[in-house]
Amino acid sequence: MSGQYYAARPMKLVAQNYGKQRVRVMKVLRSAPRHEVKEVEFGVRLEGDFESSYTSGDNTKVVPTDTMKNTVHALAHEHLARQTEPFALRLAQHFLKSYAQISRVTIETNEQRWARLAVDGQPHNHSFLAEGGTPVTKVVAARTGAVELASGIENLLVLKSTGSGFKDYPKCAYTTLPETTDRILATSMRATWRWSAPPAADYDFNATNAAILDAMLAVFANNHSPSVQTTLYEMAGAALALCPLISSVTLAMPNKHYLPANLKPFGLDGTGVSFVPTEEPHGQIEATITR
Amino acid sequence: MSGQYYAARPMKLVAQNYGKQRVRVMKVLRSAPRHEVKEVEFGVRLEGDFESSYTSGDNTKVVPTDTMKNTVHALAHEHLARQTEPFALRLAQHFLKSYAQISRVTIETNEQRWARLAVDGQPHNHSFLAEGGTPVTKVVAARTGAVELASGIENLLVLKSTGSGFKDYPKCAYTTLPETTDRILATSMRATWRWSAPPAADYDFNATNAAILDAMLAVFANNHSPSVQTTLYEMAGAALALCPLISSVTLAMPNKHYLPANLKPFGLDGTGVSFVPTEEPHGQIEATITR
Amino acid sequence: MSGQYYAARPMKLVAQNYGKQRVRVMKVLRSAPRHEVKEVEFGVRLEGDFESSYTSGDNTKVVPTDTMKNTVHALAHEHLARQTEPFALRLAQHFLKSYAQISRVTIETNEQRWARLAVDGQPHNHSFLAEGGTPVTKVVAARTGAVELASGIENLLVLKSTGSGFKDYPKCAYTTLPETTDRILATSMRATWRWSAPPAADYDFNATNAAILDAMLAVFANNHSPSVQTTLYEMAGAALALCPLISSVTLAMPNKHYLPANLKPFGLDGTGVSFVPTEEPHGQIEATITR
Amino acid sequence: MSGQYYAARPMKLVAQNYGKQRVRVMKVLRSAPRHEVKEVEFGVRLEGDFESSYTSGDNTKVVPTDTMKNTVHALAHEHLARQTEPFALRLAQHFLKSYAQISRVTIETNEQRWARLAVDGQPHNHSFLAEGGTPVTKVVAARTGAVELASGIENLLVLKSTGSGFKDYPKCAYTTLPETTDRILATSMRATWRWSAPPAADYDFNATNAAILDAMLAVFANNHSPSVQTTLYEMAGAALALCPLISSVTLAMPNKHYLPANLKPFGLDGTGVSFVPTEEPHGQIEATITR
């Protein structure tokens, strides 16, 4: 009744999607005494013929988000292994196959990395230490057959204590920043790379993703940084150079400022040595680079 | 040098933006004994002719993000008053006017609301209590003259203890959710509305935004909810009905589940009375509705 | 075996406790069309004769923390009503009665407040808006019969835009803070008060707690603040004056700094008008006041 | 005036302390091409003859918390090096020496660890990756000369995928937990150890702290865990056995539950393989062990 009231107005649903977020899974891969652990959080989003659920209270096409959660748990038990990408692709296809009203499925994942704990210098068989940096993947699969796949990492906190500067920028009445040829550069980076086409399910995503990241971090470490922009661009270049199967790289790099400590009131000069880490405000640089 | 190395590859910058996030401002509007306080956090993002900063280490067009911060502080001191929208519009134009290399400016704001503290039943002149729900605005201003303005609110946590159900949905092998005609519905809503054109600077945004929100919350409270989707759609309808100056409404409503407590093992029936609030996983429903 | 190895060393367990944290409960009190909702999170900690679980792998006295969670859910269904304190007291006694090995039970609670949503100016029967400030209680009940009960509130964010200063403090080589007779004072206060003895279960805790808080906030608002310390002390005094049944008040008041914006480089004077809110570092003042 | 009003009541200040929290410092130790970075956050708390600041608005003894911040920055520039403990001890003594009204100083620190980034398999000279687990220290220094020093680590997230069980516990009407001989054990541990007396400033705290942690983690990994309690006790034993200079160990180990996934409705058995990570509720085990 209330729905009819508003349906009487000329209104148009121009975009809609729904799904379940933060579906968490832990698999213990224990085929050998040397266990592997795989902890992944999933987000599932559906688009399609769901308009009647908005406009007329009709749920007959609405796959419950609780069912999405169950599906992730059941399929993960059967199919999730060391690599996230093949499973995310399969999960997306499952929803398309199961429900005709879905036109597009988006699966997003992020992973809690667990490094093997070293005990007496030896990697332990079944004990693990949480590792920083969150691997992510994203699949967008359409009923048309089109599939997009991206891999990457976020929350990776890196810093260089020299080899970075910022100068020759334009000045105006509101400019107070001094130029510098030596500063700390720190970022909590998010990097994702798009696969030209999804590689075969037995492709070694884990190894390639690690190699891409290593290539980007080598640039971060080795190249002098005249700006976050240049460093970002060169890191993307290193990723594209490393892996011919990826078509683009998107990087988001907050500039986590370490401000020079002002020690002049105390007769001290902290230049290059003493800094104050700050959370806010922060710079933010984002770009997408293709071949 | 390192830049040249990568520039040698065929690479293309297909999207880039940069700016300053989390620039915080507090204004005390103290023209009368009855103070007003206005606490807003700004994000500034620029797009434009900044490619050379990525590809050749050239900073001569890069407005420092520190300058953006200073600009926010200085202009806020001079111009920020009770309403955020006129100031956000002015701030965007300032950047376009000051720097020819900018093609587009995005200003995003969120506000810490402060309600007047009641003392002995009377609203106090200069003491305040933080209030939930974060008003937001977004301005996108282009050198072409095009300006988009949106207002809204996020993190607004609302709940209804009855008047909500969910049934008649499709079932499959992975469906375990029981149908219900009476459940708790809770969400931390994000609602934004786009203005057809930016109203004049002396328009009463605060009053209209409050009225739009009230209209949406009345629907949330009064209308029976057969699904989050229907409730979202009807809330958008109420907003569009209330204010002819807005052209679309976008709502994001996480379904913050309150699961029925399973008390059967203890010989108890908690139906409709005892629930377990959960943070994860959660449903998520998002849609944009236009006229 | 491994346990015996370490037990061979001369080691002493000088303190131990264990329990379940973050047990969440929502009750819908629906005896009338006008519902009440009560959302509380519990922590349960036990002390007692549990040494053998540490020293010899003996679990025969270890009440599982999962059982604690179940107990909270079951007893909350049967007994939790509008007031938290009587239920927390009952819950503590339940554990003492059920398990002889327990010498002391600590129950800590925090509550998500839900204010009735106003629709067309009228409080709604079953729709609610989250409210800031988290009411807390703490019960420590011993087998000896001794019972301590405290009530209070935390995360209550309040601010005064004038009526606060800080001057006449000692200076040294590291002092750069200018004296001020007019600043913003803001805090996210935690206030708890200890009951001389637990009042009867039908005592109106909710009303008294609200009155105590009002009395403290009136002092915060009305009294000139020469320092956080003085304001804290006067607020405690107001609480003790208001309610003869409480024996002490403990306050923790972070000084959430709003720094004067430095606008001199831009030829502006922001004194008393423009401030920069900061999260870190922050002052912290804590004290306990008794009669 | 307002102060006098409340001072007229019989009130007693039974405990008070104040200070500055979250004072952040980054030092770049660059005596060689191979930089070291040291990022530490400090909390400073003072106790002493500060009563008049509470009771009569007298600030003449109140060292501003802003001065504490400045002091940390200035002394850190001059004295903070690779080890936190000697600096924390020195910082505490500085306050005692500088201000006669202080009877006791508490310094707490936590450190952002930065591991050297590996580039082409080689540790880089000036690039770093954030590392999990937060080293902490605590100094309590009194005017009497008494000094307590503790070191440790918090937020260290570790997990074992087998070698843990929980059985033979008491059952009651509220027990539903099944016994298990094989579960996942995960915790975000906090471990601190008290030094019998502060070692000399040139003592190698970093190496000893690392060795103590390694010894505890070896026990976590290698010993079968019949309960968190036993594992905690054995870990403390390993720490005490490793380092004769520490007199006690305090451990807080939340039991971060990985619940067996319930796949029965889908005809699957997830035992030992599929789990659901949960944040709440969680067990919590805390104990202090001395020699």
C-alpha cells in the first residue's frame, strides 16, 4: 500500500545492486604435515532483474544475502585452495548459472596473509604469524560472458628514509611549504592490476602477483622520487614490464606525512633526523596506467 | 633518469587525480552570546594537466597538497558559515580560478554535528554535545562551467523493532534462512541527493536537508518493510516528493543483522524478543533513483 | 608432558582471570505497542581455583567461555529489562552459585543507546535512532558476599566554545604554549560512580544515572574552566551532591585539542574563531573523588 | 567561585594523574648509508602535588601537557637511538629532576616496527616495510628512587592450525560447546616482562626482547595446547627460563575463535578444514607468572 503510494510518482531506478559483505572463510589445507592456511573475506554483489523488489515489494527474484553467505562457505569448502583468483571466478559463475535474473556478479576478496612462523630458524609446519598487506581480487562477470579480473594488494605500508624530495612547484599566496631535496616518503599503498583476460585456472597467480609487487617495490626503493606522482608512474611501469598478461595498473598512494620536527625553540636542528608522524591531513595520489 | 627508463615503454596515463584528504576545520560563529560551532572535514581532489608530474618528474604544475590545506583554512576563516554547500562551491571555484592547469575540482566534506547541550531544560549558549549522523556534501566543478552539487548524510544508525519482514524469496540448495513476517530492521544509512542545479548561496540548505531526512525517516518508521529494497525505494520517493530542487537520490543501506537468539537448547523461546547483534557478515543494498 | 617440563621450574601464578568479552544482546521489550529496545554488550571474567588449568593441563574446573556466552543469552532473555544494573548483579550471582571453584566474578557492560525517533514531531512507537555516549556498569561479586557496583557513561563527546582558559602554569626551556583566557574545551569523557551499596533491584537506576550525568554536564557548561582538572573536580562534586547513594566518582577526560589555526602567513587573524581539530597528541586527566 | 561552591562539600581527591598521550616521534638514524628508522609513540603521566589544580583552580604547579610533548620531541632528538628502554628511563628522570612537585612519572611507549625491505633478495639501505606486532615499554619512576621497567609486545597475531584441543571441562544446563581434540588456536597476544632491576643503558634490550619472544613463540608452536591457559603458562615459563634478568611475565591472550563451518545443511563435512573467523564474542585469558 505504502509502496503504491510512492510508485504513483514518476520515479526511475537508474542503478541498483545488492549483496553480502564481509563473508569470512578460513580453510586449513592439510594434505601434508605442512599445513597451509587460507583466510579470505568475500563480498558478493548482484545486478539484474530485481526492480520489482524495489517498486512493488516483490521478493520472488531476490536471492537472500544469507544464501550468498552459505554459498560462499559451501563452495569454498569444496573448491577454495591456495589461489584466490580461480575460486572467485568460479563463485561468480555459480551465481550466474543458478539464477537467471542475475545479469552481473561482482566478487571482491581480501585476504589475511599468514606467514609461516620461524622456530629455531626453521619454518614451522602448522604455526603462523600474521603478515601485513592485504591481497585483494575483483571479478566482474556478466551474463553476456564478459569477465573482468583484477588482482592486487592494499594496506601495504612502506617507507623510504631518503631518496625523495619535492621542489619546483608553483607558489601562491597560500603556499608555505618549503622545498626539500630530502624527505621521508611513506605510503599505505593500494595497487591493483587488471588481467587482459583471465588466465587459466592453473596459472600461478600467487607467484606472479608476488613478482609484480616485488618489481614495484624495487622501483619504490631504488628510484629517486621527485614526487609521489613520478614514483607511482614508475611503479606501474615496472608492473606492466614484468607481466605481459596484465593490461593496466591502478595505484592509490596516500602521502603519509612525516613532518620535520620544529626544534628551533629549543636551540636544536632536527633536519633530516627528527620527524613527527601525522595521520591527518594526508596527501592522496591516484592514477591508472595502461600500455 | 629512472623516469626516462620507464617512459621508454609504451605506457598511457588514462586517469589521474590527486589532492589533500582529512583537512579539518572548526569555526566558532560567535556574533552573539549564543555561539554556533561548525566542524567540517574537507577533501580536495584536482584533475587536469598534471601528466608531466607523472611522466617526467616535472612539478611545475603541481599545486602542493599542503597549499590546498592552507587554502581551506584561510578561506574557511573568511567564508565558512552555518551552511557547508555555499562554501564548498566557493572553494572549488577558487582552485579553478587560481590555477589554469586544473580542469576539474572535487570537494567532499563531512561534518561533525554538535547539538546544543540542554542545561536545566534550556539549550546552552556555548556548550554542545556530539550528535550522530555525519552530514556530507560533494561538489564537482569543471573548467567548462559545469557544476554538480550533492548533499546528504552518512553513518546514520536507525532501527525498527517491528514492521519489517522478508519472505517469498527464491530457494536453492544453499538456502537456510527461514521466512519471517516480523524482524528487526537496522541500518547505518548513507543517503545523498543531487541538486538539479546549485541553488543560490543564500538558499537554506540546512533546513531543506533536515526536511529531506525527516521525510525519509518518516517512511522508514511508518511503512511496513517487506525488504530493504522496498524501504530504500520508498525513502528515496519521499525525498524526491519533498524537495523539487533535487533530481536524484542515492541510498546505501547495510542490513545490520540482529539474528534471533537460539535459546532452544535451554528450553526457551526467544522469538521476537531476544536477538544477537552482529557486525559481519552484513547485507548491503544500494540504489539511485531519479524522477 | 610439555607442561611438566615447565612445572619443574620454580614458577608462581600470582594473578589470573579469564572469561568472555563482547557478548552482545538485544532485547525488544514489547509488552505494549510502544516498544523499548535494550542493546547491551557484556564482558564476564572469573577468578578462583583455576590454577591446575595453567599448571597441569587440567580443564575439569574450567567453565568454558562459550558457556558464559550461552548463560548471558539465556538469562538476558529471562531477566534483562530496562535497567542493566539489576541484571548484571543477578548474572554475577548466577556464576557464583553455579560453580564452587569461582571466588570472584566481574561483569562489565556497555550499552548502545537508542533514542525514540521523532516522526512528525511525535516519538515513534517502534523506530529508533542511535544516541551517543555509552552507558556502562561494572559488578564485582565475591564468594565472601562482598559486592561492588558502579555505573557510568563513556565516549560522551562534549565541547564548550568559550568559558575555558589555561594560564599561570610553570614554564621551562621546553614550554612554548601561550597562555589563554579563552579556548575551546572538548573531551570524550568517561565517568563512573561507585554505589556505597547496591540499591534494591527496583531502584530507578536509569533515572538516577541520567540525573547524575545532567548535574555533571551543567557544571561543565556553566562553570568557567581554568583547567580540565578543576572542571573534572567540580563535575565530580556535582555528582556526589546529587546522589547520596554513591560514594565516589572517577572521571577520565582526554583534552581533545582544538588548536588555533595559524593564519598569520595569509594576513589573517583567526583568534577565537578558527581552530584545527586534532586527534593526536592529546592531554589526559584522570581522578577519583570520594566524600 | 564555582570552585569554592564545590570545595565547601566534604570531598577528597583519592587518586589523580595527568599527562600527554600519543606523542609520536620518528628518528632517522643515518650515521651510515644503511639507515635505521625508529618510530615510537609516547604516553607521559605525572602524579604528585597537583591537588590545588583540582580544588582551587591553581595552575602554578601544572606542567602543561604541551610542554611534555615538546620535551619528548627535544629529548628524543638528542637521545633516542635504536633502543627504547634507555630513552624511556632517561625521559622519566628528566621530569623528576625538572619539577619538584612530581612524585611519580609513568612513561609508556609503543613502537611501529619497520623491517628492511628486500630488493633483489638484498635488504635495502633506506627502504622499509611495516612489520606487525607492536613493541611496548613501561617505566614507572618515583622520587624515592624506585624505578620499575617492563618491556614487551602487543597486537602480535599468531595462529596454529592444529596441536590444540579443549575437553574434560565441566558441563551445565548452558553448555553446548562440543569437546575437541583438534582446533585452530589464534590470538592477538600481549606479553610484557618486568625487569628485576633496570639493566645498564648499554644492555642489548632489542636482542634480549627478541630472544624472549622467540622462546615464547617456540612454545606456542611446538607444545600441544590443551587450553589457552596451559599454553600461556608454558610461554611465560619459556620467557623466565630464557632471561634471568626478568622477574615476572604478564600475558593477555584473547581466544580469537575460528568456529567450525556448519556445512551439514549442504551435505558437506567441514571438520578440521573449513572454519568461520569471528571477531565477537571472544575468550580472554590473562595471567601474571613470577619465579
